[in-house]
Amino acid sequence: MTAHGLGRAAARLANAVKPATSRASAFAQNLKAEFEAGQALGCADSPEAEEVQAAEVAEAMRGVDWAKVRASTSARGSEAAQSVKTMAAEVDWEKVQPVAAKVSSALIAAVASGHIGVGGRFGPTVARAIMNDRNLAGLVSSTLAADEAAVPDFRKIVIAGAIETTSTE
């Protein structure tokens, strides 16, 4: 994928994050496209590049106001909560280790509430971390291990929302 095509995909994902319940399906499709773009780029990544990407995601997570994220994503029926459910449905939670699931769920909540942007070259990296591609969420968790407060646990909100969504469809 060219840089121009990747930029367009990231722009689509960034636009899909804008709160709108009717865009939830498109958001999930864009997340999947970003993940696939990141996976294709990640194939050539060295372990050092994976560590750099994990550090970038960890740094973005350190700058999030998690109280605001929790407030916007836990309000039942909110647009952010709908985006969380849609994104969470794309993750195979049975394959994600608990520490990585904690990071993935926090990223989903932060992206859905607009506290972590996914535009530009950062989009595929965030999507890969959400999906725990090549254990990227696990690496982010390790990077953040010293700062336990940097990653609140959103698994109850995110994973329960995904289960609720998939069980009613």
C-alpha cells in the first residue's frame, strides 16, 4: 500500500471516529482496513520497529484523560459507547492475553471517545495494537508496566459491550 493510500485510509478512520451512531458499521470496517494496512506494513518490521511502535502507543496512552474517556464511553446509549461496541466486536478476545486485553480495551475506549486520534501514520499502529497483532498490545503493556495508572481497565465495559452486541445480532 502506498503512503498516499495509507493516508487516505487513516483519514477515513479518523472521520469514522467522529461521533455518529449511524457510522458505527463504517467505523468497524475502517478499523479493519487500518489493521490490514498496519499488518502489511508490519510484515517488514524488525523487533526494534515493533518496540518503537509500542513506545509511541504507550506515550499516546499516557496523555489520555481516562476519567473523561470512562465518562463518555460508559454512558449507555452514547455515540462513544456504540463505537466501543462496534470496535470491540472486531477483536477476537479469546486470543488476546489478559494484559494485552487491558491495553486493547483502553485503546478502543480512547479512540471511540476521540481522546486518541488515529489519523496519519499512527492509525495502522493503533489498529494493530487494538487487535494485538504480533503481540503489539502486550509490548505496550510491558512499556507501561511501571506506570500502572497509565492504563485503566476498560475490559468490563468494552468486552461486555462486544458480547452484548454479538449476542443480540
